[in-house]
Amino acid sequence: MSENVVRLHKATDPPDSTAVTTLTVVPDAPTARPVPLWVRSGRAVKHAVTHERTRSTGRAVVRHGLYTFNGGRIVTRRAWDGRTGARYERMIRAAEAAGNLEAAEEWEERLQRFRAARHHRRMDLLHSPVDAAKGVAVGAGMSVGVLVALGVVLAISTGEVADVVTPLSATIDFIALLIRIVQIVWGPAVTIGPFLALLALWSVGRKQHAAPQWALPANVRSGEGEPITPSIVVKALRDLGIAPLKNAIKEMGDAGASMLGPITIAGCGVEVDVTLPSGVATDEVQKRRRKLAENLTRHEHEVFITIPQAARTVRLWIADSGALDEPIGPSPLVTDETLTADYKKGKAPWGQDLRGDAATISLYQRHLLVTGLSNQGKTAALRALTLWLALDRSVQFWIADLKGIGDWAMFDGIAQVLIEGPSDDHVIQATEMVEDAVEEMNRRIEERRRDPNVVFEPLIVVVDEAQLAFMCPVIGDDKRPYGGSKATSRYFMAVRKIHNQGRAVDVLMWQGTQDPTDQNLPKLVREGAHTRASLVLGTESQARMALGDKAVDGGAAPHLLRQGLDKGTLVVASDGIAIPAGQSSITVRTHFIDDEPAAEIAARAKAVRDGVTTLRVVDQDEERDALADVAAVIGDEARLRTNEVLKRLHALDPKVYGDQWTNDRLKALLEEHGEEPKKSHGVMVVHRDHVARALVNRDIDGSASAAQ
């Protein structure tokens, strides 16, 4: 195969005059076949028909046409219901379908009264023409007489006899004017009247959304923000997939709303009681909470189902769309500096219930348990109650913070004992603190025996992160374990003793724990608390551990809260808080009090006290293991921002980790052992795994140095 070579430099040899240049003619590409006119027309028609503007126009035409047509049906039905007993008959069928014979009898009595009144009105119509004729004749005669009398008075006044008929003629002229006006207006009224009637029917249909879902506007079709009406609730119940409920509602016809009580505004939502028909259990509706919420165009967390005292009844609380994601505002402890506390008679401002009312709780002689998953607001909820009670100068506090990152540091000067730290040594100290509380309780009991009228100052024993105490593996010199849930466990038995007898002498046990299990929160301990509150949990079994079977069977569902989104939302079971009649629990959105406002409230509490010397049990040595402290303050977090690590180190020991500790020093500490902070989403963080490796590297280096 020959190739044509194209040279890029000018040839020096003269061209060969005998060479022949061959020209290759490249034909033009064949033109595309013309598209037939009928195909192009079809494409244009298809594009025009399927265009969004055309579809929107079509939906609008159908929607407004059906508004008018269905509006006429609605008005006709209302008129028919008003003139006949059809409404009462529907109510009777609905009551019979629901198995409510008493309601059926009541509606039947109303129907009989309606028929009797209608018969009486019809009988009156037989006499009404004669009565009406007599009334018209008498009325006309009296009117003429009055006008003539006015004319006589006018004639006497003016001296003209003709004025006798002046009032009568003026009245006749006025009547003629009215007739003339009616004659002028009647034509346009007859022309415009039908259009006004159609407009009225259209308005009725539009208000009732009387059109198919596909024809409705997008905002109405999506249901966002749609108000809850009886028809919407009945439809949502009908579509739950419960066959007996669906069949009963079908038999009720359009009167399915007879199952519903009044729909009342309740805070940022509405509340309604639903009496279920015979054959439908309340737990069948509870198990379908998500489906019911979606049928109501709500998210699952925006619908709460509880069981009141009435038989075969469920109580639905339905939030306004997005309302539960809005903050509830600051605590009265922060906004009202004049607020005081009263341990015996007062109630702590804890937050708001779902109705938007203030949720206050009595702490008088009540043991307390607050639990939930990690980082959901457990410490903040427990600390808020403690801050309020600290404003009562008579209350004493012994506090063990087994997280040890400074969340309870503001109680230095308020609490008589303050333990801060996550190590086994701190757990041992916390256990001994609770055992000391048992001795104090026994001393008070003995004193009460000698003098029944003696009054003791309340002693609140607070243990935050109590799961560390139950899980502590250390065994004491007496061969008894500090942790565990057996009769030999020191912490477990001390808490049990306070639960059994402490309330009588005002020695109370408050505990905060996370992710409850039978191992880190034994059954006897959790059931000993008078007030049990739970943040979001992972499973229903954990919810039963936290609140008890009665509360969960009655509708309490902390396991259905949203982790990370419902921080600070508690489900509370207690007789110290106002719970709606028939319910066993209440959902509370607690106020969040940050560290700085908490310190200000604590300062007010110190001001009302005579002065308390706090036994602060923390490591005070200047020589600290900085790397181990970094690992301790990170705790269970996978990673933590460097400024948060420095903040926690400062809270752990302000003297050692003062202003001289910066990001550079923290970075140098980790780099010294082969690790360093990394960036995550543009922010410097310290990884827990990196710190663990740094500790391992240090130990390996130390062992190698010792071997040499």
C-alpha cells in the first residue's frame, strides 16, 4: 500500500515536470431524509400536550369546573339534610356500626323530635293562608287609617283640606318608585343572578377542596400545613390497614366522624379522642403510628398516640408541620433573676409540654432517674433541676460527676461534696459518698425514732453517668465488688437502701445514666425511682427499662424520638408533674441552660447561702499525665474539636491546663508520640483512635527504654 508523504521543508531539486497530480473528489454527505409532515405535526402536538404549562392549565380547568359541580352537590346535600331526617339516620347507622347503642338511641330520639316538629309546621300551613289574608287586611286597614289620621293633623295645621290625603298619596308615590326600581333592576339581576349562584357554588367547592387530588394545587396536594379536620382524621384511620376499622367506617357512611371527639387546639398542634368501633384494639392503632402520621401528612415524630381511661379510646396529638423543630425559648431560671425555689411546696420549671404549657415538676421526697442515649441532653436536664433546687438554701447536695469534664463545676461552693472524674478511683469515691449518705440516712432515722417531730434539711445525692458505677470491675479489700447488681455490690446496695428508706428522712437519690441495660441499670434500682424520665432510646425494651411497662403500654415512646434532632425532649412518668387525665406519661421539651447561664444561676444560689466549703475530689497534683487526660476528656467520642478538648482539660484542672495550653501545645503533645490533630470538614479535631495509638506508642517506647 502506497502512502503520500508530506514534506515540511522546501525541496532543493527542481520539480519533475512529467509528474501528474491526482485529485480526489470527496462527495458531500447525503442529505437526511425529510421528516414527513404528519410526524412533525404529531411531535409538535405531543410536546404541546405534555408541556407543564398545558398540564397546569388542564388541571386548573378541571379543578375549577369540579369546584362548581361538587359545590352544588354539597349545597344540595346540606339543604336536603336541613329539610329531612337524613342526617339523623346517618348518625344512627354510624352509632350502630360502632357498637354504641346508647348513642344510637339518643339520635333516634332526636329524629323523632325533628319529625314531630316538622309535622307541626306542616299542619300550621293549612291555616296559614287564612291567617295571612286576615293579617294583610288588618295591616292594610290600619296603615290607611294611620296615614289618613296624619293627613287630618296636617290639614288642621296648614288649614288646607286637600292635605288630608297628602300622606296617603306620598306613600303611593313611594310604592310606585320601588316598583319602577325593581323593573329597572330585574333584567340585569336575572342575567347576572345565575353567574352569582355559580360563583357561590364554586366558593363552597374550593373551600372544601372538592376535586380529585391530581387536580388540586401542589401546596394542597402535598398536605404540608394542611389543617386537621374530622374528615382527614377519619380517612387516615380508614387507610391504616385494619380491616374491622375500615369496614366499620364504610358502614358509617359520611358520618364516620361520629368516632371523634372535639378537635381542640393543644399547643403547637391539635388533640382529638377517637372511640374505636367494636373489634378494634387500641394497640393495633398504636403499632401503626408511622402509617397514621403519613396518612395525616405528618412525620412520625409529629403524632403521639396515648390511651386515656375511656374504653376503646385512643387520644391523638397531631403537631403542626415543623412545629416541633422550633426552639421553646430560654428557661425562667435564666430570664427571671428574682425566681426562687421551695423544696417542699414549689415546682421546678423544666420546659414545655406538647400543648405549649409550662411543664413544672415537684421534687419533694422523690427519687429521680434520667436516662437516654449519649449526647442527647441528659446532663442538662438533670442539672436544670439541681440548679433550681439550689436556690433553696436549706437543700444540701452531694454530687459525683463521673464524666468529669466540668459540667457540674459551678456547684463548687454549693455542694458539700463534688467528685469529678471518669476513672475507677472516682467511681470508688462516688460509691463511698453514697454509702456515707446511707449512714446519714440511718442517723436521721434513729433521731426520728427518738423525736418524731424533728425536721431534717433535704440531702440530694446526685450521681451523673451512674452506669460507670454499676459497671465498675474493681473489687475492694473486703472482697466485695464496687459495681454489679448482686447483693454484694457496694454501689447497688447503697442505692437500694436509700430508695427503700431515704424518702422518709429527706435523703434522695438522683441518677443520670445512658443507654440503659440490665447490666448498667439493674431492675430494682430503676424501679425504685419515683420520677423516671427518658430521652431518645434505641429500642422499645430500653423504653420499658427506663419508664416501666405501664407507661409504655399507655403510649410512652422515647424509642420513637429522633436521635440528634429531639435533644432535650423527655418522656416523663411521675406523680410530681401534671399528666393529662387517663395518661401514664407526658412528653416534655426541656429548657437548655448553657454553661455560662448555669454559672450565673449558681452564683445566685451561692448568694443566698451562708457559705459552703466544698470537698472537691479531683486530682490536684501539678504533675499530671497530659496524654491520659486527653484520652479521658474525649471519652466515648470518636473525634472532638481541639478547642473543645482544651476546654475540657481546663475544666478538669484549671491550674495545670490554664491559658498556657493552646492548640500548638496540644499538637506538640500528640506529635511527640507519633500522632497529630487532623482536619475534618475544615476544623481541627483530635481522634480518639489517634490518642489511643499515642498512648500505645508511649508505652512501647517506655518499655524499650527500660530494657536498655
